[in-house]
Amino acid sequence: MNKLNTIAKIIEKTNPEVFREAEKLCTPLLTDRKLIPEIYKRISEVFPEMDRTDQSIMFMACTYTAYAPATLLGPGFERAPVGIRSAICEVMNWNNETVCNHYQDLGRAYIKGAKFQERVSAVLLGLDKFSAEGGQSEIVEGL
């Protein structure tokens, strides 16, 4: 991690605009885990035709976008905040938190598509009102 900190400092000094965009990518929209069921509810409302598998992928992508967006950049960038996976399992009625890993990987792959990004943004739209920092409700391009 020391090398990453050095790289971040270099980018901050040499290209502040890129640094601010990278910071934006890493800034969570939400921090209150009690809102995770609301994300699932919004998916069901916005996309009622989705089957359970697609809902699971969308739910993981939306939840990680809202709470730990850098996790969707690739494995090892960031860990989800403590309690996120257990809250997800509770909503989805999954018995094992490792199921989240499977759907997180799928969400990470799907989020690269522009249409899927639009769908995630549609689900998260308006949830920024619950953000302590007034986060973003649109996904930053480039994930």
C-alpha cells in the first residue's frame, strides 16, 4: 500500500484534476447500512421484470456502487465496509456471505457496460439525499 500512497501523491501534485476524479470514484454515496433493503426495493420497482439472478447481480452492483465503489474497479482495490455483506445476505436470504463474492464478480464485469451503468444509476437516483456528503447518484464513467 505504501507504493500506492506514493503514486497517489504524485498524481495529486502532477494532475490534480485526475486525482479529484479518482477520489470521486472512491467516495461512497451511502454509509448507513440500514438503506441496503431500500436498494433492493428500488430494483424491484424500477425493473420488475428481472429474474432472481439478474436481481442479484444488479443488487450487488448497486450496493457496492453506493457503499464501496472502488471494489468494482477490480479485485484488491478496496474492501467493502464491515457489515455490508451480512446486510446483503439478510436482504437476499443467503446463508453464506461467500455468495456475495460470486455476485460481486459478476457485478464488476457487468458494470463496465454503459447500459448496465445507466440501470444502476436509475436505481440509485435520489438515494444521494441520504448521503452525509451529498454524494453522486450517477456512476462515474470508467469503472
